[in-house]
Amino acid sequence: MAGYVFLGGALGSMLRYMLAELIAINVEFPTSELIALAVINLLGSYFLGLTARLPYFQTLWCKWLWAYGFAGGFTTMSAVTLFVDINGLSWEIFAMLLAGVATYGVGWHQGRRVQQRADAK
């Protein structure tokens, strides 16, 4: 199972890097860092919420690959803690953290609706 986590983490980390570079090409530093941090963490929170409820992700190997590996490698919570440690808790980071919880909830509810539809059939 550790291989699934490693593979998912590698894929998530590569996607995070590519998305951060794409943002850096279009937005000047240091604004690009904050935008990339927010976009990546919000997308990752949403995806993690989906994996918590969608029927496809309920098998053990899917959880290890996608929820633990991919979402863990894609999100950058360690970057958030480093940012807070260096700059303090700004309103932007606080808003991003609240939005992350909200997007997780949206993903979780969407996954639950898909599961309910599948169970009704």
C-alpha cells in the first residue's frame, strides 16, 4: 500500500509544481506565491472532500492512492505553516484556511449526492 501513497504523492507533487509555475509565469512574485498557495490548497481541499464520499474512492487502494497520496502531495499545508511562521497570520491566509474548510465541505456534499444517486439505482 505504501507504493500507492508514493505514486499518488509523486503525481500530486508534480501537478502542484506545474500549476505553481503556470501561475508564476502570469503573475509577478511575490503575489504569484500567495495565489498559487490559495488555488492549490482550495483545489486540493475540494478533491479531498470528494474522495471522502464518492463510491469510486471507497476501496482501500483508491484511498491510499488518491486521498492520502495524491491529495497529500498536491496540497501545500507545509507551505502555509511556513508562510504563517515567517509573515504571521495575515487575513489572506486566514481567509484561505476558512475557504479550504468550505471547499472540503462542498466536495464532501457533492460526493455524498453522487453516492445517494448510485444507491437509489
